[in-house]
Amino acid sequence: MSDPGSFSSSQPLVSVVMGVWNPHPLHFPEVVQSILAQTHQNLQIILIEDPSERDGREMIRDIQDERLIHIRNVDRTSLPDQLNQGLRLAEGELIARGDADDIWEPHRVATQLRIFQEDPELVVLGSTLTVIDDRGNPLGYRDYPRSHEAIVKAMRRYNPIAQPVVMFRREEVLRLGGYQKEFFVEDYDLWCRLALAGAKFANYPEPLLRYRIHPEGMKSTRLKKQLGETIRMKEAHFRGQLTTADQVRLMAERTLLWLPSRWVLWLFGRMTFQKTLPGPNA
């Protein structure tokens, strides 16, 4: 891909941080292209790749763009380590996170940046997701609570911020020590720590990302482990604060751990995907 052209240096710099491991040969280049094609062009794109049987550098070797920084570590680390490595290299005040198999809508960065500019107190901003299959066909939507109050209330039950589409203020995250490795659900843990520290949250009501479900994705292969760690993390952060409804959800999640993985994935989809998108005031 050739250089996308000039952009105004007066545009705020947004740093994209992505951890990469064993990237898909078709999906990974498509994701990078969708980031480079953003309507907001002043981006620093930091890809931190851990070694695997696949080399992402080979997959995007034809993409020549000065905004792209691709680092391949010598040894396997962890996703929190990769993300913190990217945060240390980031120069932008705002960080746009992403995964190596989810497609960005062209206006994602511009939309989120505008909302941050309108609300200086905002720290974390997610959005609704369009859910797609391996071939990019839409399956439905995943919606989240919109207001700060509703997000913080929901955090005791589930993760109300979708990390593949999240944008946050870099300094606020670094002030809390960045991503931690205590829990497998490193993003959920970070949102809980930020919420307990008083950070302001929001979710944009329209989809800004196409979230891919495919056989190789960690979303399906590690769902039960993620579920178990989610239970442990909620008990650690919100012990003594859980309502009766929160406790009922915990019991249901513990029951899911005893089911076959394929059943858990099916139930997870039934609980979190919907065929139609709610209205903006939902």
C-alpha cells in the first residue's frame, strides 16, 4: 500500500496499540488496512508481535506507511506485556486499542476523538459492535450500556466495555500501572480499577468495529478460561458490594464452567449477540 497522502499535523495524534500473536494471514492484513484507511489520518500505529509459527511482518510487507511501527519480540511474553510495551512507545494522548482480526469502521477514530474533545473529563470510551463471521458476514450486534452510571453498575456483572474498540487517555491508564497480569481478563481488570479510582466511562451507541468470530480466535478457544477468570476478578474487586442479582449471575457463570466448551460458546452467543440494533436511547 502506498502512503495515504499528506495530513494536517494540527490534527491530534492518536496512538493505536495492538498486541499480535499467531496472526491470521487474511484477517491481519485486512485489519491493518482498515486502520490506515481511517478518516482521521494523524495516527501512530504500534503493533507489538510475540513470536509464533506465523510472522505478521511477512503478511504486511507490501504496506509502506511511515505511521506504522511493527515490533516482533524475540521471546514470548504476554498480552499485558505487549500492551504495556506499546503504551511506553505511544506518543499520543489518546490510545485506540484493537485486535488483529477485527475490522475498524472508517470513521471510528474521528468519532471517538470528537467525543473526547467534547468531554475533557472522559477517560474510557467504547462502542456497540457489529458481530461478523469468518468471512465477514454480519451475525448481529453486541450492545453495551451507554452512560457512565449504567456502565459502572454493570461492571459488577459483566465487562461493559469492548476492548477491541476502546479508546482511553494514556496517562490515566499509566497512572494505575497499565495492564496487569494478575487476571487473564486484563482489560476487564483495568476497567474495574479505573472505575474504582473514579474514572469516567461512556459507550458510543453506533457500531465502530466489526468484531470477528472465527475458529482460530481466542474468543472461542479460551472462552471457558476467560469465564473462570472473570468470576475470580469480580470477587476480588467487588467483594462485599455485590447485590443479590449480581450473586445470581455469578452462580449462573459457575454453572457454565461445568458445560462442554461448545455449549458455553453457543450460550455466550445467545446471551451477548442480538439481531437488531437498539435505538440510541436504549
